[in-house]
Amino acid sequence: MNASREQPGRELYGYWNRLPTRWADNDCYGHVNNSVYYFYIDSVVNRYLIEAGGLVPSASETIGLVVESHCRYARPFSYPQVIEAGLRVTRIGTSSVSYEVGMFHGGEEVASVWGGFIHVFVDRTDQRPVTIPADIRTALERILKAGEQ
């Protein structure tokens, strides 16, 4: 694995999680399968929205739908490693937000894997875009380009 873009550093991220890898995350090559990183990204983002923004996934009137995603790989992880995952917001619009999650080997200063997605916030019932709810927007602004503030 070799990323074509410079690997982001820890200082860019304002919210952190530790993600234990699972035996089932590994593929036949002995490292976490590329598709699994999207589960990790989704878990970090949604945990932040629940903890800091008050999102209740099963009941909130407004929900975020993923409309675009990406991931870059510089160095793999393997079970039983624990991933140190940092989250930042790179852009906030009226109804959309762009996230980036950097995944780090323990104590290392540059991300081994980084990726993210764009959420569009919609009304749960009609699936039409809506303004990002105030509590969620406040939480997102706290980690907006965390390392650049």
C-alpha cells in the first residue's frame, strides 16, 4: 500500500476513538479488508453525532445520508490491532457536511489509512434535504478543520 497524497497528521483531528479490529475484518492476505474501513469511518462519524450532537438514529426526525465516500491506504492494519481513529469536519454547508477520519497505528504521528464521506441531512419521512439541526451543527463546528483553528 502506498498513498499518492501526503499522509495527514494527528493534529488535524479533534475527536478520537479507539477501534479494536476483529478476526473477521482480516482478508485472506492477513490484513483488514479495504471495505471494512468504510464501516470504521461510519462508526466514528455516527458515534460523534450521537455523543456530541444528540442524534438518535432510530428516532431523530433528521438523518444523514451518505452521498459520496472515499478512502486512501498507506499502511495496513491487521487483527488484533487497535486503531486510533481521529475525526474532523472539512466542510459544513446548509444541509451537508464533509468528514475525514484518520486511522493511526498506536502512537504514530501520521495516518496509515484516511477517508471520509459527505452526509446530506434529510427529513426521515420524505428524504428531502433539510438544514442541519442546530445541536448537530454546533457539534460539527467544534471539529471543523480541527488542526487549522
